Amino acid sequence: MADGDPVIELSDVHKIYPDAQRERAVLRGINATFRRGEFVAILGRSGSGKSTLLNLLGGIDLPSGGDIRFNGLSISKLDERRRTLFRREHVGFVFQFFNLIPTLTVFENLLFTLDLNGVDRARAQRRVEELLSQLGLSDRGDSFPDRLSGGEQQRIAVARAVAHRPSLVLADEPTGNLDQDTEQDVLALLRAMPKRDHTTVIAATHSPEVASCADRIVHLQDGTLNDANS
Ligand SMILES: Nc1ncnc2c1ncn2[C@@H]1O[C@H](COP(=O)(O)OP(=O)(O)O)[C@@H](O)[C@H]1O
Ligand SMILES: [Mg+2]
């Protein structure tokens, strides 16, 4: 595969949540292609359906209608077990509140993801050392997450998301809980990844700073997705 090849393709994707009174149609016919090696920002106000869309892209949830293909494979037609395997192998998630495991050290947090993927211990340890060194956090491996600043925790969370070399990284408000200085560190990391590792990075955000770093901005509004420049 080459940079620019389609990785994720959505056709006429709908998501309807059942509600007490009536159904809520959050996504109403999304058509989009996300490509290898690009960093895309999904901009939209709170409640517009950004997290809903990311959950569909990562196979956490299923669309109510339409199709989502990952490298040509229809993930919306996989059963739960296969979707779990798909997610584990191909997707990395970054969340607003870092979600590091508080009882594990930084080193163990990173090792854990690789364990889940069945990477053998010696290789996993080398990978964790490599990631920490890339982040300039080699001396923090033995720390517990709560000893780190928010920016450091989020950089570790990004490292955890990419440790197993997924082709798709989904970031939900990745800088939503950071101040402006540390936001830049995390953004630099997210931005470098698509070029260095040929990953597709999709970040949901309402931050103009995040959007300004992206190769491409799409707007989620009224249940549909539109390119910023169309
Ligand atoms: N599991 C759910 N069940 C019912 N409604 C939901 C669920 N998840 C999200 N919603 C609703 O869908 C809409 C979009 O939510 P969300 O995707 O979280 O938006 P965003 O991430 O852009 O803030 C909101 O109105 C929210 O209340
Ligand atoms: Mg959200």
C-alpha cells in the first residue's frame, strides 16, 4: 500500500439512537474516504456526533445503516468477536482523559497493549523502550501515570495507541484536557505519525489549533460530513 490509498471508506452511514419519545438520527448519510498517511480533523460542535462517528470507524459500535470498509473489508458486517480482533490489530485510540491504567507504571501501560496483541516479551520491551525514547520520556518508565503532567500522560497515551503499529489512529478530543503549551507537544506527535509510520490519523475536535495542524478538515454538521473547502 502507498500513501494516499483509501484506508477507510464510508458509504451512506447512518446512526440512529433509540430515545424515550422518538429516535435520534445523529448521523444521516455520511460518505467519506480517509487515506493512508493523512491527518484529518473532524470539526463539529458538542453533540454533533463526532464520538459516535469515531466509535463506528473503530468498530466499537455498529451503524444503523450504510457500510464502512477498512481496506475493502466491511467492518460493519463483522460479528462482535471479529470486530474486537479487527480493533486490536488495526486501530489505536486516544481519549480526552488519557485513560492510562493507574495501577500500572508507564512502562507497564505500554507493555500491556503489546501483550494483548500477543507480541513476545523481549520484542515488546524493546518497542516500549523505543517509544519512550522517541517521546523523550525514557526516564519516566517507572513512574505511575499520576506522577506525570497532563501533557506527558497524553503523550504516553498516544504512544500506547501506536505501540502495536495500527494503520488507523482515532483521537477523540485528544487535547481537550490540556493547556495550550502541552497541546502543542501532543499535536506535534499526532502530526508526525502519518508521515513517519504511514498511519491514518483521524482526530475529532472542536479546537481550531488541532484543525490547523491537519492535512484536511471535515465538518460534521446536521448529521453529514463536508470537506472544509467544498
Ligand atoms: N449511546 C447513546 N445513546 C443515546 N444517545 C446517544 C448515545 N451516544 C451519544 N448519543 C447522543 O448522540 C448525539 C451525539 O453525541 P456524540 O457523538 O457524543 O457527539 P460529540 O462527540 O460530537 O459531542 C448527542 O445528542 C448524544 O446525546
Ligand atoms: Mg465527543
